[in-house]
Amino acid sequence: AQSVAQPEDQVNVAEGNPLTVKCTYSVSGNPYLFWYVQYPNRGLQFLLKYITGDNLVKGSYGFEAEFNKSQTSFHLKKPSALVSDSALYFCAVRGYYGQNFVFGPGTRLSVLP
Amino acid sequence: NAGVTQTPKFQVLKTGQSMTLQCAQDMNHNSMYWYRQDPGMGLRLIYYSASEGTTDKGEVPNGYNVSRLNKREFSLRLESAAPSQTSVYFCAIGGGGATETQYFGPGTRLLVL
């Protein structure tokens, strides 16, 4: 069965500092991995995805994520955090055989001015 | 959330009442999904429709029914609402192929008293 873990409920970072939001996964076969962001009272917005190829994936708003197959991780990163990055972040996975998306519980990111 | 609309935005029901949540898309995707979001639990799939005329159960289908009226519209019905169905409901489209991104509507907040 597929599963996604986001080990941190909350991440606090100072504006201008680098940020990391962690995600680990379990899936049969090759994984397809996604990051979404949710601002208050809004739906989820797609940030980036890993399908194949380069382990470092670049996405919207300056975010990137690193796929690590041996550690089954897909951590979201940004070199310099903005206060406007404060939101709820979800990691999601689906397997090669097209199973439905499985979402992690979410990590709340707070960027402090 | 362009391309996916949900109505209503907010609803209060009494236990035992029924209601239908509506979702419509203008992006011509075959696949449509209904999720519920509860704090600390991420998104859980209720039902999905891989194409017009087909529907399948997801992780938490009990207490819900769905109708894929045509390619554009996918509705979720609560026949007899319960307080446990208090949640935020999201419609999503896309994701029919394993590598395909899902796009989300703005959500419906439901409170069952």
C-alpha cells in the first residue's frame, strides 16, 4: 500500500533563511511524487512533481525538491524564505500503475519576519 | 483554482438533512475526484470518476454518493448528514494518467450540527 509521511507538523523559519519541508514515501515500483501548497481558505495549488530524470526538480515560486530513492524521500526546499510562503504544504505520491494519489497529513510552514 | 468551480462555498446542515455538493470543470479532463480534508489527516479520497459514466469508491465512501452527470460535472451527495461529515470538501480534476497533475477547486466548508 502507498503511504506518505510528513514528520513535522510545523516548521518555523526566519525570512531570508533557507527552508526545508520533509516528505518520505512508500510505494510499489517507481514513485511519482508531487508537492502542493494550500493558502488559508483556498484549494490546493500544484508546486512541482517528480516523474523521472534529474533528482532535483524545480517548481513554482522558487521552490525545488530533491528526490532521493535510497532514502525514499522527496524534501521540498527553497534557498530564501519569504513571509508570503507561510502556508500548509502537502506531499503526495502515486505509483507507476496509476493508483490514486495518497496525500501526507500536511506541514504548516511559518516564515517569521 | 481556475477551471474548477465548487458550490456552495459554505453550508450548515442539521443532522439527518441531505445536500448535494456540485463540481464543474472547463478543462476537459476525463478524471474527477472528491476529497475531504480534516485537520492532521491530509486529504482522503471519497469517490472518483475515471471518465463520464463511471464512478468508483475511494478510501472513505461511507455516507456519500456521487453522480458523474456529464464530462464537466461531478456531484457529491450526503443523504443523511452526520456530525462526522463536518469537513472541507475538495473537488479535483486530472490525474487520470500516472504522471498527470491534479488540479483542485476552492473547496466547500460543511458544518453538520
